[in-house]
Amino acid sequence: MSARVAPRGLLRAAITVEARKARSSHVLLWTTVLVVAGVGALTLGILAAVASGEEQVIAKLGPLAGVGGWAGLVGIVVQITAAGGLGAFGVALSWMFGREFADGTVAALFAMPVPRAAIAIGKLIVYAIWAVGVAVLLTGVVTGVGLMLGYGVTDAAGFGELARLPLLVVLTALIAVPAAWAATLGRGLLPGIATTIGIIVVAQVLAIADVGAWVPIVAPALWAIAPDSVPAAALLTVPSVPLVFGALCALAWSRLQLDR
Amino acid sequence: MTPRESAALRLEGRGLVRRFRGGAGLRGIDLGVASGEIHAIVGLNGAGKTTLMRVLLGMLRPDTGEVRVDGVDLRSADAATWARVGQLVEQPLAYGELTGRGNLEIAARLHGIERGCVNRLVDHAIEEFDLGRYARVRTSRLSLGNRQRVGLAAALLHEPMVIVLDEPTNALDPAGVILLRESLLRRAAAGAGILVSSHHLDEVARVADRITVINDGRAIGSLDPDGVDLERAFFDLVLSDDAARDDAARDDATRSAA
């Protein structure tokens, strides 16, 4: 008889398994590349357009168009990330949860000592670790771009603006968690992706209208557009989204039936 | 079934009912799998074999009835109970992005095996199911039959005492069928209780101690594994059950009209 893990080790086993699947599939790797390369390319394109006096781009940027240095760079990056990054995070979560149903592997996750709720939590923990990695990498790339543009010399005092970027990335990742719940309830990737699009639309429309500072799924996008209109305490409400929807997700996995 | 017999069962379902919209499902099945026994269930497509296995493994909750796994009520089964179970119902645990070995390693962890014991069990499973050539190949590149072998190895590598396999010979080549047969016979001899479903009556007859025929969500009789013409006996049971149900439906309709 082989040694069995203690109950407290079952969550660790779930995390190990989910990390291995995520690492081997390359889906998260390619999503990281797309987010970093996409945000980087868009940012450089916008900066070039502003520098060459493109009126439409300048009008779309609003007051941000007149802000130079680190603040201007970070301002553009966080606005792109609040929408595009949210899409990428939602798609990644939809894949992590929905693929078990699409591939049919969910049936193999029943009748195991590792509870299905632990598997769901393991997926969310792996997702969170990956999201922090994306935040660090994107911040590193943007720092490189800023230094390349000479902001290290011309705007040394504005360097602290960069701190907004990893925080925005992590907050954006947190509000994508309902996609995991939707992918579970809908038994596939598409319900998760549809939910992600819904969150993006609500967050962007309300943020552009400058309302919803205290609505957790709106606060990050609004903070990206108008940092002064979102109190720090409002940002503290954002973790309520993954807590509530993560719990719902674990509950849904725990009570899952293969009845469809 | 006496309480003593019941206590010796590895897997037991009593009065299992699970109805789906449209009328399909289970209509009250009692079924037991004893220690050391290979119990086969056979039936036509849609008879309820997979639904029965899903209910026995907690993939579906029954409307009524109860399931006991190694004597433990399914509703209170803990990690220790599930650690004694191995199953392959529908899709095997075979993630396309992982190699054959990678899938077996994560299966071992999900079956609650300590990290230090994983390699030994995986090596043994690779040898038992002759997966050496595919151990380092991504599962997405394997044939359906070899994916099934990986799934069977993943379901059995932790030496479970309660085994449930739905159509386990699906897509297997003749060599794979023999490997599986030997594997099941060895495990039954070691005390495992094994429930398998199959459409292949000849194959079932080679391994099963008991064959139960499922039709329209009910257990309608049994076949003798040593019988001479299993196919004929199977169809006699199914057709007479269908005829009896048709007669009953006609009688009901006549009574309602009157």
C-alpha cells in the first residue's frame, strides 16, 4: 500500500496538478505574450501618434494627452490594460475552468480524494500567481520602454507613477473571477468569455461616465482613467469580487453533477 | 441481501432512481459488487448503464435510493474512502498537453498518493499497461486506444479496491484488451470489487463472475458467464422485457380510455 497524503495536503496536490497543467498547455504563456506585446505595441503606437499630432488620438486621450513623462506613459498603459487585460484574464480563466467540460476530463475528477472544490481553488490560486507574474513582467517592460524614451533622465521624479501599473493589473485580474463561475455553470468556455465581455462593457461604460467608484468591478477601470476620483478605500472593495465568486465557484464544483 | 452479505460488498446501490426529462434514467436498481468479484453490466445503448455508474460514483445524485462505497454511505464518503476507488467513466483522465507519464503523475497526486511514492507507482503502471513507448509523448498525439490505455492506467495505478469502468475496452487493440483482462483478474484476486460495463458479451464472459442485464433503467435479469449462447440469452431477456412493458403500456391505455 502506498503512502497517502494527509487531508491538508490535498489542496497542495490540487495546486500542483493545476500548475502542471497550466505550465504544459502554453495557453497562459501565450496569453502573457499577447498581453505584454499587445499593450506594449498599442502604447508605443499611441505615443507616436500623439508626438506626430494625430488629432483623433489626442482627442480620445483627453487630458492625458497633455501629460508627459512617466505619468503619461503609465496613464496610457493602465487604460489599455483595464480593458484589454481584463479580456485576457477572463479568457484565461474561462479556459482553465471551461476546458474540463469541453474536453470531457471533468468526469475523471470525480470519486477522488482531492475534493473538486479544492481543484477549483487550486485553479484560482494558480491563476492568481500567474496574474502577479503578468503584472511584474508588464511593469518591467513598461519600465524599459520609459527608460528607452529617456524618462529616467527627463522625469526622474515621476518614476513612482509606475507603482500604479502592477496594482492595476492585479485588480483587473481579480474582477475577472466571475468568468470562472460562469464557465462552470455554463459547462464550457463560451459562458466565461461572454461574462468577461459583459464585465468589460459595464466597467468601461461606467468608468467613462465617471460613475461607479464604489462598484468593485468598475473601480479599477475608473482608477485607470481618473485616479483622483477613486478613493483608496474603494479599491479595497475589489477583492470582494474574487472572494464571493471564488466561493461560489468552489461551491458549484463541490455540488457538480454530470446531468447535462 | 442479508446484512452480512451487504457488509462484504465493495460497492452497493439500493433502490436507485434517477429520472431525466423525456423518461430516461434509472427506475429502481439494486446492485452489489462483492470483494474479489468482477460484476459486469450489459445492455443496449441508452439502457442506463452509464447513468447507473455515474450515480454509484457520485457524479449524479439519485432521486431516491442509497449508495455505499466499501460500506460507507456515499453522502458521507471522505478522502480515505475515495482513495480506495478507481474509475473510468466516459473520458479518461488524459490531458492532451501532458505526456503519458505526466498524466499518470497527476493522477497519482489526485488519488492522494504522497509525492515520494508517485514515481514508483507510475513506473509500475507504465510497465503494466505497456506504455513505455508513449511515456514521453504528449497525449494529444496518441491514438484513441493508447489514450484509453493511459486513462486505464491512471484509474488503476493506486491499486484501488473499488473499481468502476465504463466500456473499458473501447478503442483498445487486442493486446490492450488482454492487458486489461489480466489486470482486472489480478486485482479481483487481490480482493478488489470490480464493476464493468460492456457491449462485448464474449469479452465480458471471459472475465465476469456475474453478468446483470440492464434495460430501460432496470436490472431485468442475469446471464450465466459460462453459458453457451450469451447473445441469444441476452436478447431473449431484453425482448421479453420490452414486450412485457409494451403490454403493460397497452393495458394502462385501455384502462384510461375506459
